[in-house]
Amino acid sequence: MKTQILPSSVLSTLFTQLNRFWSFLIDMGSRYPDVRVWQRRDRRGDAVWHGYDPTNGDYVSFGTEDEIRSWIEQRYYTRDRD
């Protein structure tokens, strides 16, 4: 079996396309800075609420839905006052 080496023009085009795709992903992430919230279960089966704020990189975990709601409200309250 013979190994083929791609011409530099093909590699350049491929690199350009990958770079554009990466830029697109970065751009999409910065356009939607909404707080993300999800729920998981720990080893005992208890609900754990997680939150992530992409605008500042904050990551939190809480044991109740009320706690995560309070965190969300505080994020928006603080943001509106800035």
C-alpha cells in the first residue's frame, strides 16, 4: 500500500476551512451569553443543580431548585445594575 501526500494547496484549503469553522464556533458561543442550567443526580440519587455563566466563567452547584433560581435572579439583577 502506497502512502499519498496531499499537495500543499489542498492542505492550505483544508486549514483555511477548519480555521473558519473554529471561528464560527467561537462567534456562536459569544453571541449567546445566557446562563446555562442543568440537573444531575449524585451517587445517592439526590438532585444537584449546576449553573454556568459564560459572561464571566462562573460555575456553581446547588442542592435545590430554589438555590439555583436565586443565583440566576442575582446574576440578572447584578447585570441590570451595571
